[in-house]
Amino acid sequence: MKISVIGTGYVGLVTGTCLAETGNEVVCVDIDEQKVQKMRNGEVPIYEPHLDVLFERNIKASRLQFTTSLEEGLNHGEIIFLALPTPEDEDGSADLSYVLGVSDQIGKIISDYKVIVDKSTVPVGTAEKVQSAIAKNAQCDFDVVSNPEFLREGFAVDDFLKPERIVVGSSSERATALMQKLYKPYVRSGNPILIMDEKSAELTKYAANSFLATKITFMNEIANYCEKVGADVDKVRIGMGTDSRIGKRFLFPGIGYGGSCFPKDVKALHKSGKDDNYDFKILESVIAVNQDQKVVLIPKITKYFNNDLRGKTFAIWGLAFKPETDDIREAPALDIIDSLLSKGAEIKAFDPEAMENVSKKYGDKITFSESMYETLKGSDALIICTEWSIFRTPDFEKIKNDLINPVIFDGRNLYDLKDMEKEEISYFSIGRKDIKL
């Protein structure tokens, strides 16, 4: 099939590449000429495991092409994916200006039947707005479909190629048939393609992300309470997770969620509710608790150093909001860095993939190290913000020898408490007893 993808951000690039992988002819459109040229040269503009292999293979096979011409893209595809940014507006709502702006242009260009697919995460009712924007100028038949993505950063290629489910919101039998044909190769194991109305499809994405964010936040509140009463959140988490009604995933406490999806989607659903005179009280609490959770380690750090961090240097391991990505949007590490800098501290940071993005934000305000151990030399303490696998089994002797004070503040609960006691390192984590030496 001939497919066009408008927008080559995270979702658009993964979508276009993975659709090409099953033999479709894909043209991706982006207005950034430099970015398009780099992609034509085989450069992947984002870090996502395994994407580079598929990207290179499909470019060489001429199944994946790039252009800055919207007209070229629209003329090519029978199915047009809109994978455009929907950034958070000042009031928490999703900014639809990119989606609706392109939709207005689509109506002026298309000359034969197209299926326009909302792949971006959008509020309920967006399909109707896209339909209206295109219809103002269109001289041919078209259908608008809502097809939300459920891609986890770090696992996006697997999630696309082997989806747990595919959600298609459409009231058109013609469009539905084309979408089922397109996705058939991805559900050979029997996972469902769920057909529903457009509004239900739009809400499904927001509801799923908001529920997962709520589950994370609830566990963080339990962890904070564990510290108050002397319980161990690891034991509580396991006790809860073995209940099949709850499940064990998304029950790991830490310094809050971040990224491009959960924060934005929770706020957007909360704002959509207000616009429709409905108050999502749970989501309001989730937003507030998560913001506080991002800096939950700061009181522990300041107390350890007698409420004076001036002139102290902190080694930070992990800057991305989660492992296996270079995405720093809403990353808790940034909130911790901001707080420490405001208190007069200095930062030496390491992340396997995200340092370039963080350097654009901070410049020379913090120091970046070429290795995780390089951050330790001359630092007063180690703070762990992202659970990259390379941080899970470190050389504790090196940590003790290189740090001025043998102390770790762990925002992701990477280490066993008994092991830390044996290593004779002061260790502060989330929802568990502190080890003070």
C-alpha cells in the first residue's frame, strides 16, 4: 500500500519506518529541510533501540522516502497519517494548531479519495475538527480516522510490529476496510484490531495513559507513607502486584513519571474535563503529587548536608525520563538539577544518550562526564535519576573511593538494602528505610 506520514517526530518516524518494514511504500513529510536531508542520508534523528536497522534497510530498498513537499506526500499516499505535535498549551490543553493547520492545507491539495488518520494524541472531538477543516476546501471524498498510538519509548519498534491491540476509530466502512488491510500483518498472532467510533478511540489513548500515570502516582504515595510508618514499599509492592486484578507492572516507586506522553496527556484530559464541566478530581491529585514526587529526594539531600548545599558537588547518573531513550521532556532529573543549582550546588552528570539534549538546556551550568565513574571524582554524593541497566551493578568500591562522602540518593530503588549495608554505603531510596553510616 502507498502510505504518507506527515511529521517525522518520534511517532511519525517510528510509524513510517515500521509500515515500510512490511512492504508498504512510505513517504514521510517534514518542513525541516536539514532534518529531511539527514534522513535521506540515513541519519536517524532520534535514539530508539532497533529503529536504525529498520530505517537503513527500508531506505536502501526505496520503501522509505522523505520530502519537504506536503503536496508530494498527499499525492503519493492513499492513507495519510497525521503525526504532528500536539504540545501542551499554557492552560494544560493540547495545542491542535499544527494538526488543524495541515488539515486546512490537505483540503486544498487532495484530488482523489484519501483516508486521513489522526495518529497524534488528540482530545475527544478532534476528528470532527479535522473533518471540518479539510471539508472547507476538498473537492473529493475523504474519511478521517482516529488511530491512537501506544508506543513506549525504548520499546517502540516492538510495540508497533507486535502490538497488544490496535484501536481504529471510524464510522466509514471504506476507511475501516483499508485500515484493517494495512494492519493485518501486525496481528497475525491474534491480537485484536478494535473498531469503535472516533470519540471513543480518542478517549481510549488519554484514558490508558492517565490510568497508568495514576497507578504510578498511587504507588509513590504508598512509598512516601511507608517511610512515615517504617514499612518497606518493596514488600508492599509485591504483596499488591500478585493480585491479578492489580498486576505487578507500574508499581515501582520512584521520583515520578515524565516524558512526552504521561504529563501532557493527563493534563490534557483534565483540561478537557473542565471544558465539558466535568472535574477529574483524581487526575488533579495525580498532577500535583507527581510534581512533588520529582523532588522528593531534595529534603533528604539537604538534611544529610545540614541544610547547606553551597559549594557541594553532586554526581548525577541518568538524565532521560526513562532508560533506552534520549528524551528529557518532563524528566525528573531536570527538576532535581534545578533545585540543587538554586541552592548553590554544582552538578556533574552522565547519561548514555541524553547529555546532548540536556546540554542545550543548561550549557555550561553543569558539567557532563564521559563515563558514569568520572562523575564521582570530587563529588560529595551520588544521585540516581534514571534506571539505565549499566547503573544496576556498579563497582561499589569505586563509588566509595571516589566520592568525598560514601552516600547514594537513589530515585529508582536500584539496590538491595542488605547489599548496601554490606557495602558500608549510606543509602537513601524511596519508600524504604534509610541506611545511615
